[in-house]
Amino acid sequence: MNLKEKVNALNALMLKGKIDEAFEQFYHTDVVRQENYEEPRVGKTFNWEYEKAAIAKVDEWHKIEVRDIATNDEDQVSMVVQFIEVSVGGKRFKREEVAVQKWKDGLIIHEKFYYSIEPVK
């Protein structure tokens, strides 16, 4: 499976709400993930716990879509632009983000998210 196929398979699981399967199948044990300029989170287990806590805060998922994908097989880097609209704590928010993913041994070893969050009026 080439990098674009892996990214497509990862996103297909995410869009179906199978985030646990996506984590298990596509993330390296030593993955480092980072939101904008926050401190990086190290390790698959720690990142999965963080993800579950974030998901638990969502009252309702209104929209999630992958808008663009770019891959570079030679450097093992992918970039995904996605749009998310959710309600949290009774307020509705939208976010367009770019995830930059570096791959090692067929798995994501580093992932950084760049985004801003806006309230929906």
C-alpha cells in the first residue's frame, strides 16, 4: 500500500467514527502529536487517552470532511486538510485544520495539527 492509499484508508476509518481502529492500525508506538504550538504529546497510549478525552467532550458532531490530501512517498510525509464542526458545552464551533504527518515503518511517527477554532454564529 503506497502512502496515499494509507492516508485514504486512515481517513476512511476516521470519517466512519472508527478512531480506535485508525489509531491501532496507523500510529507508531512512539508517535509524537502536537496541536499548534502546545507541548508535544509522546507515545501511542498517551495520545489515544488524550484523543478519547477530547472526543468525550463533544456533544454533537455536525460535520467532518476531508477536503484535500497531499503525499510525498519519497520523504514519507502527508498533509490532510479537514473541516470539523461540533458542539461542545452547548456551543457550536467550526475548525479547518491541516495535519502534517511524518511516517516511519508504514506508520505515523509524528503528526502536527495547525488550526484555529471559530464559534458558529
